Amino acid sequence: MTAPRSFTVATYNILADAYIRPERYPRCDPKLFASATRRPRLVERIIGLDADVVCLQEAEYGAFAAIDEALRPRGYAGRWAHKGRGKPDGCATFVRAPFACLESRVLVFDDGHLADGPSGHVALKTLVGRNDWAVTIVNTHLKWDALDAPPERRYGLTQAAALLDGMLTSAFPVVVCGDFNAEPSSPLLEAFGRGGFVDAHPASAATFNTANGPAKLDFLLHRLDLSSSPRPSPPIDAATALPSASEPSDHIPLVARFTPS
């Protein structure tokens, strides 16, 4: 197979309108949350990422439609996977020509045996190809777990195990990305490490500012059949207000260039 020299992937939790609670963002101007002004800023931010594959989380259908309308003339084709259990959002993946979406599949996590019943969370698995070469891109938003939850009751660990079970035998290179709701030192990320995945961005690159301080919750992971070069991200510290005039979500995007090994 003839592999392309490289390709870029972005992951970005765009903050669903339905989940906005202004009291959670005391440092932010409430005017920044208005959909009529925030959505165009999201579209502009995503266009500016200039990535071959764009993976979004917390994408409501209205946001997906607006982003799709803006990206389609720029050579992108988009797919949207809706979460279950009546949730308003999902994951969206956009692929830019000359790369093409060869196959797209939605994985609904089988986690109904856990304490709170099925989460409704999903992963959008896309086979992206060019020049008789392909890579699997997995876009997901894993469920948050309380730090004191025992391992056997953690949704995120269960969902990570399901992803790993389906990716370790893939004949194609794999990138798995999204909002993992876990930090680099967590058992969840340790599981991906044992599965042969490495992080394209350094562990110190915070992507979210919580009440407890900056945290890295978003990841671009890949197997060693790819090498990666991360694009620098805006620095996040304890005083960083998210969303802001320059960042329309409470997360920042991560972008990396991947090269077949």
C-alpha cells in the first residue's frame, strides 16, 4: 500500500449548549454562552484548526449541521453519532479530501450492568483512506467517574476496555481520541498504555480548567505504527477563563500530525 506522507487529526470538545451552567464558570462573561454568538465562533475556531480529520465531542445536531455547512465547501464530509438515553449530543467526525471516509460505524458502549444503568455514550469509528492506504480514527467521549468509585464500577474503564478490545487486532494504524474525562496518571490512561498506545501530546498540556485547577482530559492516542508531532496548544493555568473571547468552549482543541512508521 502507498501511504500518504502525513495527515493531521484534531480532537475538540465543543461544549453542548444543553450542558452549559453559567454558575460553573464564575470567571466567564455570561454573554459568551449565547448560542447565536458562540456557534459562529466555534465554526471559525474549527476551520482554523486546518486538520485533515476533525473529531468533535458534545456536538448537538444543530451545531453539527452548522459546522457541516461551513466545512463542506472546504472539502470535508461529516458523520454524526448521537448518544443514547435521551442525551442531546454526540460525536462528529469530519474528513477532508483527498482523504475519504471509507467506512463509518457507531459503537454503543455495553455498560448497562453498571450501577446507574447504560450510559448512552458512544464511539464513532471511521476508516479514513487515501492512495490505497487507510487508518482507523476512533472518536469518543468517555463517561466521567468519581475518583472514589471502585474499578469494577467505573464507566470510563469499562468503555476503554471495550475500545481496546476492538482496536488491538486492527489491521490498520489506529488513532483514538476525544474527551476521556480522566487524567494522564489515571488507571484509564494506564490501560491504553498497556494496550500499546502512546500520547501525541505531553502530559503537561492541560486542555480544561476545573475548580481544582487545570487538567488534561482530552487525548490523541496512537499505536507505534504511527509517529506523531503535536501542534502547540494555548497554555492553560489556574487563572485561565474557559470559555473566553478567543476560546468558545470550556475545552481547547488538540491537533497532531501523524506519519506512518
